[in-house]
Amino acid sequence: MSEVMNEEFVTITVDGRELQAPKGAMLIEVTDKANIKVPRFCYHEKLAISANCRMCLVEVEKAPKPLPACATPVMDGMIVHTQSDYARNAQKSVMEFLLINHPLDCPICDQGGECELQDVAMGYGQDVSEYVEGKRVVFDRNIGPLITTELTRCIHCTRCVRFGREIAGLRELGMTGRGENSLISTFIEQSIESEMSGNVIDICPVGALTAKPSRFAARAWELMQHASIAPHDCIGSNIFVHTLRGEVIRVVPRDNEAINEVWISDRDRFSYEGLASDDRLTAPMIREDGEWVEADWDEALQLASAEIRHALDTSASDEKGGDEDSEAGDASSKLAALISPSSTLEELYLLQKLMRSLGSGSIDHRLRQSDFSDQDFAPLIPWLGQDIENLENIDAALLIGSNTRKEQPIANHRLRKAAVTNKAQISFINAKEFEFNFPLANNIAVAQQQLAHELAAVAAAAFTASGEAVPSYIADAVSKATPNKAHKAIVQQLSQGENTSVLLGSQAAMHPSFAALRALAEAIAVQTGSIFGYLSEGSNSAGAWLAGAVPHRGPCNDADAVKGLNVSDWAEKAPTAAILVNVEPEHDVAQSQQVIKALTNASSVIAITAFRSPALEDVASIMLPAAAFTETSGTCVNAEGLMQSFKGANNPAGEARPGWKILRVLGNLLKLEGFDYVSSDQVRDELRGHCESIELDNSISGVAQVTLSATGGSFMRAADVPIYAADALVRRASSLQKTHDAIALAVSMNPADAARLDLDDEITSVSVKQGEGSAILRLIIDEKVPAGSAWIPMAVKGSELLGDPFGEVVIEKA
């Protein structure tokens, strides 16, 4: 029997209604479920009970005084009155006290129209105040670029304080003083650094904490609300986009207990600012005599289709008399496409359909991946292996190449709940010691060239513990590994738990030994009885695999689809013509220098993009303006394999059009069959029809031999993608770029390495050389970077001057 069936229930009476409630439940929880309204300010269902506002006072028979419903456990036979004169008078008295110092300036308050205090005051306030004393004034604090404070309006509910302590895991806000001198504040100005900080805006019941980017932009009753999906990570958080006269004013969370509960990350909340960037491409552009000029849609699309046909016709004439397979292979070498993993399912599916209808299978969304040696054995989609909600119920987990706090903040929140509430034993193995907001069992950091060796040691411990034979494909790597206490502890924690997981993160997917990491991680999961899964990059990596936006298989794992080149092949087999969809090659591609070089030498580059960028303007021959995520309908597939569709919230900027429509028209102009769609729903349903019989499975079979290369003494670069550099929209969100997490290009290195190179704190910059690239970078000496490694982030301004995010570097005094 389940716990719910075994739970003891009691019978209580509320306002004459007999209710069944779990023994020990708080009275306000019972009344909420019964739709009995009890006013409140400090109570929030996701936060611990504080009972300090007293607004929820109710009458309980036989109790000597009114009791707070939020802090009163139900007992069998309890009789409660929430609307009696006794209860109403208590509630009105509390309301009167709360309004003593609260300013009566609702018309100029940004919270007006959606203020809980305003709403409750209408029902429980008086029209005349008995107090004539002066109201207190509290000076505002600057707590960063995202949140505006109006602390005179604060009613000391402490929701924001509890949110920081319990949800964000950072005690950034606190209360000082007593009585009317109480003050919500930070210890240091601009110290709100949590990647989830914007949620305090939603839970604040008054106008004390409001969104700085949208301050005074609109009144709540003027806004139109549109359901959508956050476009930045694989969780697929549910959001509402609020618009005024076709302009996005703000983004707020949409409740979904199974995915994001009631929270969203700051990246999902404030990235909309990038929609109004000066870089927005608002009209088709074509290159004439080396200059960019505007064109109408008909001219630009006709030219794009002509250039595609020219590239293919040239290849066909070169191979005249060849067989069908050679012609298909030639088309794959002449026409190639790259597409962002944050594109919609419809854009991904139509691009691969366009390419393969033209005979080319050279399409890839794995822009930041460099190791494709095991792609034929990769799962159908990079699946989490479980529901997102299950992450908070795990007993133990091992995450490899993952910084969940910055890469998938909502997944990190679930893991934090597991660690704090369930005492889950969670371990990380990374190429840098990242800071987490919950206790870790193990936080192992090794130089990136040693990452696979470290994982092999865990695998060795797992096989020793299980007593099973090591599979031949990893036998050599495991036999050379020597487990230590930490490796054995990780295996013990995974083996002893009933609900455990081994997860590969997006940094693991970027690693040059990704195939080895995948094989070893899966073996560890099998030996410890753990779930094996992925936390992938972008909002739609799972959808990209499902749609067939990879060169070695078609939609829904179609092995008979036309094959082609992956993104790493571009270095040696540059295409004659290329199509880029939502891609900025200087930031979105790991091998940016090779890809930019290939694009520069191509005869035609067609960029379907919402934004202009310096690299695109240098390499493209045609730029077609695409709608951004709030401006188009579409579908995303999140890490648990859930398809989530959404509609556009506002019209595209200028003459921009939804990406799926641009690809559909290109297909029509190229006289391809099957491009007669009238809605994005038709595109989605066509793909879904192909995938009805698929089953998600992360198990690995037939993997090639895993060999681990020896680690030398040279410096090796390691990198991640900073949270506010993840994609083109976030990189242009001005408020996010003013935060602590908006990381500028720099090189971080271990103090021992710095001493070996005779670098100290007085040296502020160094020369970094990688391959043919070089740059003068700011030097940061950081103990969290392992010895032998130089940490240089990618996707930030200037990173394109260097090579791959993982490679040998030479560091010298500037």
C-alpha cells in the first residue's frame, strides 16, 4: 500500500462543512484544498511556515484566542470558523496594523492591480484610519540590475528571506532590527547573485520587490497573457509571456508541478530583453558587391533557392555519369546545414527534410560537440532516463561534466531538494570545482585531460564491488585505473540507494573524449543499478535527435535516411554552400575557427537568423530574418521526452517570419514534395506520426574500444558556456549582462601553475596562444581550477580568437 493509503486522517468542521484532512496538516492547507478562502501574506505553499503576518487568524472553538491557520495543525473534531465576527474582527485588526506604516500610493506603485495587500485590504481594511502619527520611511537598497526595491512598502512577511534560504540556497536577504525598525536588506549592495533571484518578485505580496527591467512599463490589467515554454535549457520550464500592444513586457512562471513547480530561472525570466536588441534582423538582406542591402522576401528567397540549386547542379555536373549513391554522397559534401539545438522541433524537422530531399544528409545541431566516434551507438534522444520530478526523490547521484546550478537551474533546484530534504548523496566529477548551493558527498575536480581517467577509476571500483567481468570495450581503460576512497564511496552510495542516477552533463558532451565518458558512465550505472541519463544542451537537443537533425540517422532513428557530414568534418571537407539556422558561428560552435574558415570559402551561405552578428555578416551571402521564440509557434522536447507546444505571443519584429515558414517556402521554391504545410501543428503531427512506436532507452551496445590517452605536462584548455552566454537571445539581454554571472573573457589557472610560470597577483594579463589563435586575457588565479588546466570560457566576446574549448594552450607573460 502507498504512503497515502496508510496516512491517518482526521475529521474537522470548517464553516459548517465537514472535511477529511491528514493528521498534522496545517489548517490553511486544508481550507485551500476545500476552496475556503483565508487571507494571508507570509504563508506560501512552497516555503516554510513563519506565521509572522497573523493575517490568517481564524476562530477555533475552545481556543482562548484567534489562531493562525498557517501554523495550526488540524486535530480530530476541531471546529473552525473563518468568517465569524470573531475571526473577521481579528483579521481586520491585523490589516489595520499592517497599514499603519504602509504608504497609500497605490496609483504610483508598480505592483498596483496585482498586489495581494491591495486585494486583501479591499475585503478587510477600513475606509478611515485611526492613526495620525507619521509613517516610517525606509531608504531603498540597490540589490542588482534585476530587482527594484521600495522598502517603505515592505510588510515584513519574510517570504523573500525564506526563499533565499530554502529555494535559492543562498542567504542573501535577511531581516535586521525589531518592531517598526525591522528592515529587509542585504549585507552588501548589489549582492543578489542567485540564478533564481527573480522569483522573489513573484512571491512578494506587495510592491517592495519588483522587476527592474519592466518597471513602470505597463499596468497589470493592460497586459495580455500567453502560455509558452522557456527556450534556454533542456528542462522546458513553463512560462507566461506578458505583452502590451505587441511588445513583450515581462515573463513570469506558469505553474507546472511536474517540471518547474512555480519557479523559473533569471535566464528564462529576463532574456526577453534581447528581443529588442539593436542587432535584430528585421528585413531580408543580400550581399551585393561586398555590401549588405535590403531586399524583399521574394527576391531574397528566389536568390537563396537559386544558390542552393547552383551548388547542387555544379556537384552533379562534376560527377556526371556517377551512380545514385555517389550523387547523394556528393550532395552531402556540397550542401551542409547547421541549426541551433534551441530551435523548434518544426524548424529542425523541416531543415533536415529539406536537406535530405535535396540529397544531402549533412545537417547537425551538435554545434559544441567534438567527439562523434560513437554516434552510431548513441541513443534515440539524449534522455534524462526519468521524469524531472523524480530528481528530488533520488537517494544518490553522480553527475559528470555538469554544472547544474548554472546550466539547468530548475534541475539543480530538484537536486537541492533531494540533498537537503532526503539527505541524498550527490557527487560531481568536473574539470573545475564549481560552487553548488547544497551539500555534496563528493565534488571532484581534475584537469580536463584526466576526466576520463577519473571516471575509469569509479568504473573500476564499481566492477570490483559487483564482482562482474568488465566488458571488453572498456577493459583496457578500467584495468589501468586505481580507485581511491572517493571513487569507492561514490560506488557505495549509488549501490546502496534504491533510487539513484548517473547523469552526463553538457560539458561532458563538449569533451574531446565524450565517447569514453559515455561508455564509462553507462557501465557505472549498470553496475550500481542506477538510472543512466543526460542533461543536454539547449532547449531542444532531444527534439533535434528525434527530428533527425543529425547526419547519421533520420527522424525517429531512421537508419535508411541519407547520411552526411557532422560539424567536425567541415575542417577537412568544407561544403560549397551552407544553411545556418539560428546559429552564430563565432559563439555557438566549438570549432568556431574551422567552421568560419569553411563558411568564408563557401560560394553561398544562407543564414536564417533573428540577429545579425559580425561573423554572420562576414561569411553570409543572404540573411533571412527569423522570428524569435515569443514570435513563433512551435514545439520543444524536454529532457524527460515530453513534447510541449506553444503559440506565438507577439508579432515578429519588422519583416521577420517564423523559421518553419521560411523553410517551407524554400522547399516550395526548390520544387520539393511534401512542403505544403499551413500550420506548425501539421509539421509536428507529421513527425509524431513517424515516432508512434519508439521507446526511449539510454543503454549502449556495440561501442567501439575505449582507450585513454596519456596525460602530458602541457597546459590544456578547459571551458564551459557561462549561463548568460548560452544563446543569441541571452547574450543580448542587457540586464542579465550586468549581473555577477555575466562572465567576461579571462583565463583562470591554479596557483601552483601560476607560480611555475612566474605569474603572481601583480600580473593582471597574460598572452594565451592556442593553435593559430592568440589573445591577451585577464589573469585570474583560482584554486578551483585543477593543476594543468587553463579555464577559458567559450561563447563570450573574444573567445572566437582562440581554438576549440578543449585543446593545448601556451600561456606567457603579456
